[in-house]
Amino acid sequence: MTQIKNICCIGAGYVGGPTMAVIAQKCPKVNVTVVDINEKRIAAWNDPNVESIPIYEPGLSEIVKEARGRNLFFSTDVNAAIDKADMIFISVNTPTKTYGIGKGMAADLKWIELCARQIAEVAKNDKIIVEKSTLPVRTAAALKDILDNTGNGVKYQILSNPEFLAEGTAVEDLQNPDRVLIGGDIDTPEGKEAMDALVNIYATWVPKENILTTNVWSSELSKLTANAFLAQRVSSINAMSELCEKTGADVNEVAKAVGMDSRVGPKFLKASVGFGGSCFQKDILNLVYIAKTFGLDEVADYWEQVIIMNDHQKRRFAANIVKTLYNTVSGKKIAILGWAFKKDTNDTRESAAIYVTDYLLSEQAEVVVYDPKVKPEQVYADLEYLGNNNNKEIRERVKVVQSAEEACKDAHAIAVLTEWDEFRELNWHFIYENMLKPAFLFDGRRLLNRKEKENLGFEFYAIGN
Ligand SMILES: NC(=O)c1ccc[n+]([C@@H]2O[C@H](COP(=O)([O-])OP(=O)(O)OC[C@H]3O[C@@H](n4cnc5c(N)ncnc54)[C@H](O)[C@@H]3O)[C@@H](O)[C@H]2O)c1
Ligand SMILES: O=c1ccn([C@@H]2O[C@H](COP(=O)(O)OP(=O)(O)O[C@H]3O[C@H](CO)[C@@H](O)[C@H](O)[C@H]3O)[C@@H](O)[C@H]2O)c(=O)[nH]1
């Protein structure tokens, strides 16, 4: 049986970093090296002050502190780590393509292919390659093609091992996963041996019955399907939130009543200003693209609707702010509380806050942002990347401040866009006193108590209520 001694992970991002930290923690006899071409990121992972690691996840810095330098290493020497490894995880970014065929829909596999070519060039002994990135179904065939055509005699087994962690709970999700999914070549002894090697790593801490093995294509497609199902639940409840606002029903009550049916279940039914994050939109667009390439237009349209609903939710939230503020926010100060796409993360990719702010800027608002974990430069970079407002205007009209109180001072309205716990505990009386009147408060997360806020004097609006 293949005993894995050295693991390399290419990509030290939100998945590669935490996943490898937990493997290193749970398997102290396995050497784990995480490599990346981004020197700044690797330097941050190696920062002597463990609180400065580049990704904020509850519990992560403690694990890095325990394992770093023992059997967990971060490096920019990609070749050396590939050479030494028995097993190589590929955990690089697979964003939506921004050019050429499939622009705006297909996953860009440029970085995946570069990894495969680099492995093919460097490897001198047989390797197990693990797809950790989220990939279109049948990517393993392309990887195999590149790896098997180098003529240097090295044999590769390709496994699919998609990651299901959610940001903000990454450590908990990795330590106690609902399931671990491993796809491989189940029909050959070599394929089975490679799968067993990866099963054995996870079995150090995950009960065997929670480790699922399938063929490669099922594994690749299950990841896209899981995200599509999860996002669909959010879009479904968000669709209902709009109907609730028209009818006097309360979306939280509806979600509770529906979720108590054990066939539906209570999770992922929280109405919001729209889902964000680097995965849901990208993976559904990818799924839609795959369906279209097979000529499955009805399948493609069905899933695309999840995205259409989400875009609508973000836009209608922003439009409602403008409408409520007497049809103009020009020159008005709007405080944005929360920039991350969900609480307990510093990740802002596809955050609803970016789109809501972009909309308000195009209505000439002055925006002041506060988020407990997001750095000011990130806020500007996110808005500039969208490219709808010019950079000079963004810098002039958006301020990023260090506290919620400061953001809300002299504001015409507040929009709560991330469900950070600290926003519940703010001194709302003080905030109200220091705002312009009428003081409008828009809760995009159903975080705040309507009665309490109305008693303080706020004009209160909440999604689905
Ligand atoms: N973020 C999540 O919560 C999450 C969860 C599950 C799955 N995924 C999937 O995992 C993959 C990685 O996501 P992420 O959020 O960690 O991305 P990320 O952008 O945070 O990290 C990817 C890293 O890969 C590095 N990289 C790219 N090409 C490289 C190369 N050739 N050599 C060395 N390093 C290279 C980049 O510099 C970057 O630091 C994606 O496919 C994503 O869909 C993400
Ligand atoms: O009831 C809900 C649940 C989530 N959200 C929003 O949906 C987005 C995504 O949230 P979540 O799924 O918790 O975070 P991610 O880190 O994006 O994780 C998703 O995407 C990952 C990347 O593929 C997968 O690994 C995870 O299993 C999957 O949950 C966030 O904006 C949430 O605020 C809601 O609005 N309502």
C-alpha cells in the first residue's frame, strides 16, 4: 500500500492554506508543503506573528502555530516541493473566464493547466495528483492528457477530491466534515491504490463511513451540484422575501415553517441581500456553460435562474434605498456596515456589498464603509475591479473607517450588509442620536430587531419583512 510521506499543495489560498494546515495537524508524520507563486502570500503564511497569516478563519492561527515548522511548510519553491512529493494537491484558483470562448461563464483553467505542465516537467518519480480546486466535469481527462504525454515515463494517478468547506467555518468543516469525497479510477488496481492512499490520510480523523469514493466524473460533478443546490435554496428563499414584503408575511417565519419539514430541513434558508463568495456564482455559471455545451438548454436555463434571482435581490435592495430616500441619494451619506461576503471572514469576493455600493455610487451617493476584518485597499480594489464608476470618483466618494459609530455619524441611512455579530451589540441609541433625521436603517441580513430599532426612532426596512 502506498504510504504518503510528502504532500505538496499548489495554491496557498483560502482552500490550500486551511486544508493543508488541518492535514498537517492531524497527520504529524506526513510532511506538508504548501507552495504558491504569490511571494507576498507565502511571506504572510510564514510571518513569525501567527495572527498575520493571510487568511482569517476562526481557529486557524492556532493550528498553524502548532504545525508550522514541524511538518507544515510554506514556500515559493514550487519545483522543489513537486519533486519531493508523493501526492500533489492542486488548489489553485479557477475563476470565471473573462475572455474568449465561454467568457463570463466557463471556468478559466489556465492556472490548472500551468500546474499540470510544471508537474510534468519536474516529476521524476510516480505521483498521485489530487484535484482540490473546483473543476468542470471531465477536467481529470485533460490533466491526464498533459501529464501522460511528456515521455519521461512517470506514472500518474489522478484523483478528484473537491473541498466543501465554507469560509468562516473552514476549520470546523475540515475537522468534522459531513463527508469527504474521493473520485478515482476505481476500475484499476493502481487507481484503487491511489484512492486508498488518500482515504488513509483522511481516515486519521474522519470516520470511514463519511469518506465516499466514486468515479472521477461523479466526484467532479458532485461539487458543482452541491454548490448549485445550496445557492438555489438561498435564491428560493430570497424570491419569497420579495413576496413577503408585498403581502405582510415574514420570510423568517415562512423559512421556519418550511424548514421544519424534515424533507426540506432548516439550513440555508436565511433570506439576505444576496449570496456572495467566490464559489456560488462561478460554479453555477460553469454548470450552465457545461449544460449549454452539451445542448441541454433547459437544464442551463433552470440553473441560470438562480443567478438571475440573486442579481435581482442585490439590485432591488439598493434600489429600495434610493426610493425610500425620496428617490435620490445624490450627495447623501450612506453608511455600509459589513463588506465581507459573510461574517467571520475577510474574503470579499462577489460580496453583495460591492454591488450595492456600486449602485449607490452611480446614484451619486457618498459612501462610508466599516468592516471589522476588511482592509480599506480591498474595498477600493473591489469597486475599481467592477469598473462601473471611475476610479477617481470611487476614491473621492468612498471612505473606509475604523468603527461602525464613525461610519454612521451624520449619515442619512445605514445599510447592514454582513451579519457580523458585533453589529447586533452596537450602541444603536448613540448611533441614532448622531445621524441625520429621519434616520433610515436597511437590514440586508435580518440581523436586527425591528421593534427595538423603531422604538429608538429609526425608519426600519428589513429583507422579507
Ligand atoms: N474559497 C472557498 O471557500 C472554496 C471552497 C471550496 C472550493 N474552492 C475552490 O478551490 C480553488 C481555490 O480557491 P481559493 O479560494 O483557495 O483560491 P485563492 O485565489 O485564494 O488561492 C489560489 C492560489 O493559487 C495560487 N496559484 C495560481 N496558480 C499557481 C501556480 N501555477 N503555481 C503556484 N500557485 C498558483 C494563487 O497565487 C493563489 O494564491 C478554486 O477552484 C475554488 O473554486 C474554494
Ligand atoms: O441561508 C443562507 C446561507 C448563505 N447565504 C449567503 O450565501 C453566501 C455563501 O455562503 P456559504 O455557503 O456559507 O459560504 P461559502 O464559503 O461561499 O461556501 C460555499 O461555497 C464553498 C466553495 O465552493 C463550498 O465549499 C461550501 O460548501 C459552500 O457552502 C454568503 O454570502 C452567505 O451570506 C445566505 O444568504 N443565506
